[in-house]
Amino acid sequence: MKFNKDTYLKEVGGLFLIVGVLHLWRAISGWPMFISTWAVPVWASYVVGIFILIMSWKAFHFSKNK
């Protein structure tokens, strides 16, 4: 299967959208998250979630521009 640029950007944008929403959901819900023994602060999920959602928006935006 051969992918062109638009298909790639749409799939990456969709993946980023899912990950960004999950990060914000984790932050709003206050779920704990650990990497080994380190507790990841909730504010980090807000920052990462917003950043990834911006990346998703840009991927969808670039897929529409020709």
C-alpha cells in the first residue's frame, strides 16, 4: 500500500488528536500517572495535551493545503 502526503498527514493528525484528548482527559480527571517511580504532575498533561492538539490541527491543516 502506497501512502501519499495527504493520507499520511490525515492519519498522523488523527493519532495526535486521540493522544491529545487522552492527555487532557487525564489532566481534567486528575488520574495519577507514573513513569517508573516518578509521578508525572497533572500540569504536564495540560501542556502536552494542548501541544499535541496543536500538532493535530496543523497536520489536518497541511493535508488540506495543496
